[in-house]
Amino acid sequence: MKSSCLFVLLICWSALVKAQDEPLKKAISLGAELGIPNASVYSIGVGISGKAEFPVSSKVAITATAAYSAFFYKSNLFNNSKTLTSARFIPLKAGVKYYLNPGVYFEGELGTAIETNYLKQDLFAFSLGPGFIIPIKGKYGIDFGLRYEKWSNHQVQQTAIRFAHRFGW
């Protein structure tokens, strides 16, 4: 078991070392998200997202993200055994991604989260967090990101995990 883990770590490390010679490229990533709300009426959030990335220097890229998220209410909300259906949102954000090296980055985003049911309000959204990219072959890779995210009115405050397939060109 230990040798298998060591082998996987060596492959990931060698892929990151190989990637250090390559300049930033335009990229699109499509992935799944898991949100863990903090001090909220929601128990968990799930979603899908797409992100476009446009390099502006050797270490900085501008990003645009569109997603669809559903947040599920905690059971017995308002002392009622009937649980409400999920709250659904369409987050739209733009941001900056700074690469510490070609495989590791830190990203910040600002934008809006549009509620599609219930109050149908637009919420201000911001997020910050690190991530890393594991190159697979040529222009493809796996993008794993972790972020803290907050939407206005304390509606959503979460730690989110994003796992995406990345296409560069």
C-alpha cells in the first residue's frame, strides 16, 4: 500500500516538474462542486461549473466562472418535519488566478449569485482559495480547487471543493 501511494505521488510530482517549463495557456474547465455551508440553514450544496481562463502574464490569468448550485436545507427546519426543496442558484463570477508555479495557484473571484427559486434575489458573491492542476496529457489536466465563499446577506457562507477536467489550448 505504501509503495502504491509513493508511486502515485512520484507521478504527480514528475508531472508538475515537467509542467514548469510551459507558459500559461488559455483554458476551459468543466467540473463538479461540493459545498459545505458554515452556520447556515443549509446542510450541503452540490453543483456543476464551467470556468474560462485567459492569461495576462506568465503567472496571472483572468477567469470567468458560471455555475449551477443547489443547497439542501437541514431537516426539521422551523421545527417542522416537512423539509423544503433545495434552494437553487446560478453563480456568475470573474476573478484573478495567480500561479505560484504552473501546477499550484491561488484564486480570488467577485460576482453575483442569482437565486432561481423562492426569493429570486441577486446576491453579491466573493471567493478565495488555493488549487492545483495535475497535467494528464498534452493540453488536458485535472483541476482541484478549494475555496472559501460568501454570498451577501449571510445567505451562503461555505467551504467549497471543485474537481474539474481542464482543457488548454
